[in-house]
Amino acid sequence: MYIAKLCFSGLLCAAVGATLGCSSSPEARVMEGSGHEVLKALTGPVDVPKIHQLVYVPAYSEIYWGFDRQIADLAVTLSIRNVNAKVPIVVHSAKYFNSDGKEVQELVPVASQLGPLASADFVIQRRDSSGGTGANFLVEWSSSKDVDEPVIEAVMLGQHGNAGISFTGMGRVLPKASAELASPTR
């Protein structure tokens, strides 16, 4: 009887874990934030872009704190904000990299439209320290019209003891990489 209860408990725990997606593998990460609801996947070809940019966004899933190499874990939110009141933009990809420069996760697997004045947010949870102290994002976006650049930033938030930690990392257009994207030979 005890063994039967133990086996049932084990099966129940396994079923709950599978249902909730409790896994540390990158493929099983839960997608959090509004990005997956706000972005609309494009089904046809993307219009020829007038503007096509690659934006580097510094992020920190961990930060050194005080002395003795203490590390505080941080939650990271990547925010992509279309500042244009009438024109949508296309987000081609948003890749998350770790301190070693290895891709950890693709947040936007297919080109998607971000509507006028819409914001897409993607959350890397505090318990996910895979990015490390030198994490970053590369966001590729375009528009077939002459528009203002979106505001792309990372917001880091955490706690160490009684102290709250919060700061932002502003996205920066990479001019040379953007020029390569816009090249007709690409």
C-alpha cells in the first residue's frame, strides 16, 4: 500500500511537472511577457525595408554585489516599443546571448509585426542566470516606411538582502551591422 501511494505521488509530481513545463532546458523555457501576444507573426513576405537595423541591448541576469564575489540574480525584461503613432514596424528577431557570446534563446522566431504605439516585452526570470553578468540581446527590426526608431531597452530588477536593485540598459543601433542588413547583396 505504501509503495502504491509513493508511486502514485511520483507519477502525480511528474504529470504536474510536465504540465507546468518545469525544465531547465532552453527549449522548455516558459515565454513570459506581452511580446508573444502583441507581436503578430507575418505569413507572407516582408515588404522591402526602407529602414533595417540591428540593435545591441546590454543586459545583466547577474551582477556582482559588494565584496567576496557575491552575485545578485536579476530578472530581465526586454522591451521593444514602436514609437510611431500610425505605422507598424517588423521585428525580425530578438536573440538573447550569454556572457560568452553564445545564443541562449530566440525570443521572436518568425518575423512579426508590432503595431503603432505598441510595446512587446519579454521576461527572463530571476532564477534563470544563463545570461550571466554580460548578457545581451540583438534585436533586428525594419520598416518599409521612413519611421522613427523604436525604443529598445532592457530593465533589470532584483533584490540582495534588504536592498532593491533596478536599472536599465538602452539599446544601441549597430551602424555597420545595420548597413550589411540593408545591403542588396545580402
